[in-house]
Amino acid sequence: MSVLIIGGGQAGLQVADSLRSEGYSLPITVVADEAQLPYQRPPLSKDYLKSGGVPEPMPLRGPAFFAEHDITLIQGFAAASVDRANRTVALDDGRILGYTYLVFATGASNRRLSCPGASLPGVHGLRTLDDARRLHESLIRATNVVVVGAGFIGMEFAAAARSHGCRTTVLSPSDRPMARTLSPDMARWFIPAHERLGVELHLGQSLSHVEPDARGKVGAVVSESGQRHQADLVVAGIGVTPNDQIAAESGLDVQNGILVDEQLRTSDPRILAVGDCANFPNPRGNCRSRIESVQNATDQGRHAARTILGLGSEYNALPWFWSTQGPYRLQIAGLVDPRNDTLVLGDPLASKFSVLGFRDNQLVAVESMNRPADHMAARALLGSGHRITRELARSRGFSLKSALR
Ligand code: FAD
């Protein structure tokens, strides 16, 4: 038996690591198309870009890990196709590798701008260490930065650009930042919070095109309403698409990611998918989800290893997430649905508060701003299935920590 993992990111390495820690002793191979030793992505839009010079992001595992755990890492080569009938994977250099179990941990790729001027020099995306290195170089010299899209990465980048003193403008068609993933209470709170950092938010504004300057580099971003924003650096943060093409070409079911069952198996039981590329049945939301977070990649990696070893059960890990935007440390426990009923605990004006989200009068998510104790208590409460109703949360003296007792 052998396990082949496509993708050397958070999820892929966790599968390999967990297989070994669960006692699996047969061959494991990880095919990783990036040139660097697998690294952590979250710092790329945060500390790494902050003014003041920051060390390179930490590797996910040290260089000795692979030899110590007898894991073959094939670095700098991509899997090009899968032959399910013969259980083989072809690499882009023509090598053919066999497998007993195959795991897709291929992550996601940034959506690119498609408007006129989108490929001018000075227009960037941010997903990889190479992207972040290029951006850091440009940021040091930039004066006017325009961020297209107000998702997590766009807003984290905007805060980083302000720390370099750049005039920073965010353009987004939605009426509030991070609208898809945050409650309206939390998302709206971020508007004045970012304005205090000096970020200019142009919400409800779609991008029309990017204009060149006299040297043929990016010069301005123009919105559909005709507003022109001067720019010598543009960052597109308009979301990602899952890397599911090879899976689709091999005949696996794919729809916004590789479709998996509750044990993370694809429509071929010898093939699993984990992390950003996997679309799984989520019992916490009674829906299918594709979650882009470190927690999801790590927990699914662990779970997939157990499925391969015949120890599988329903994947039901509590989602949690964090985002740092300048001085604002947001932590989320549970699955936020912007339609949830909400209740605010703490003091939004002091930038220390939590938004509790309820579905059917049951606490299902907690977004905490600079309240780490709330976040930890929320994870414990939601993870253990405590029943917290809106009435209980409104009662005198209630706190998430006290509800744990
Ligand atoms: P990835 O980390 O993307 O790894 C997939 C790997 O597979 C990549 O190296 C890719 O190049 C490779 N690959 C793809 N196709 C092939 C192929 N055919 N052959 C070989 N290799 C292939 N999450 C949080 O929880 N908190 C944060 O604050 C946070 N900040 C983030 C900031 C940035 C800038 C980014 C980009 C992401 C951030 N995330 C954050 C999200 C988190 O990093 C991802 O959800 C997580 O890395 C997903 O892990 P993964 O292994 O599924 O995918």
C-alpha cells in the first residue's frame, strides 16, 4: 500500500504527518509544485508585509521532518493528470507514480482581474511566498495603493499598506467589507475601524478598468461610476477558485471544489480531498461547504489520514479562523451566516467586543474583536454542544466564560 498526496500545503502535509503519527509505516509521497519548502500562508498578508522588515514566513515543517518521517517530498513538480483505472499519477516531467490511496490537497488559486489593464505591471495578487516577495518590494516604493475587493486578504493588505504610509484605497461592489463571511454587525464595525487607520473605503463601487501611466505601468484604477483613483500599486483580492481541474479531468465529481463525502472520500473511494480544494457535507450548517482556513486544512488532513487507515468517522470539526488587520485581531468560532440573528457583548467603541450568532435560537458562531478569552470560551462551548439561547446570553452577568462552568 502507498499513499500519494498532491499538494504540499497545510492540508497535504498534515495528511502525511497524521498518517505517520497514527502508525502507518508504508510509503508516503507528497508532490509539491512550489519551489520552497512548504510554508505558512497567513503571515504573507500580515507580518511579512508590515513596515519594518520581517523574517520570511515559517516553514510548515522543518527540513529534517521529511527524512525523519520517511516521507518523500517531490518539490518543484506538478501532478499533471490522474489515471484512475491504473491508479497512477503523471507528473509534468513525465514521471509516473503509483498509488493505493490518492489525496488531493491542491488548495486554491487567486481569481484574476479580467478588465482592460488587468495585466499591467504593478497589478498584483497575493497567494504565494513569491507573490508576497514581489508585493513587499513594490510596497516599499509605492505611494498610492488601490485594493480591489474587500475580503480578508484585501483588508489585511490595506492595513499593511497603511503601515508603510501609502495612500490606500479599497474598492468593492459590496456595501461592507468581508460581507460574505462576517455578520453585518462585525463587517460594518470594520468600516470606521479601517478609516481610523487611514484607509479610504469606496464601497458599492465596481471596477471598470485599470489605466497605464506614461511608462506603461499601472497609473490609475477607474470605477464603473467613472471615479478615478491614482495608483502605482494595485492588489486584486477578489477571491479564489479551487484547484479541482485535474480531479475533474479524471472524472471525479466536482462543483466549487472536489466533492467529498462525510469521510472526505471523493466519488472514487480510493481518492480523498482535503483543505481549500474540498467541498464537504457540513453537518454544522446542514449544507455543503468549502472552507479556506488553516483550521479546516489541518483538521481535514488529520481526518483523511484516519479514513485511509479505516478509522474514519463523520467529519464534524468546529470551524475557527482569525484575521489580523492592523491593531484589530478578529477571531471566529463556528460557522458565521450573515443572516443569523445576532447579539453584541462588550464595547465596540473600545474595539473589544464579540458578536454572537444564533440560528433557531441556538448559539452557532462567535466573532470576537480583541477578546481572545471570548474566542477560547466560544470554541469550548460550540465544540461541546452547550445550548446557549439568546435569552440566556442576554441575561444579567452572562459571559461566554461563565457559561462554560
Ligand atoms: P494550500 O496551502 O494552497 O496548498 C496547496 C498546495 O498545492 C500549493 O502549494 C499548490 O501550489 C499545490 N498544488 C496545486 N496543484 C498542484 C499540482 N497539480 N501538483 C502539485 N502541487 C499542486 N487562514 C486562516 O485560518 N487564517 C488566516 O489568517 C489566513 N490568512 C491567509 C493569508 C493569505 C495571504 C492566504 C493566501 C491564505 C490565508 N489563509 C488564512 C488561508 C489558509 O492559508 C489556507 O486555507 C490554507 O493554506 C489551505 O491549505 P491547503 O493545503 O488546502 O492549500
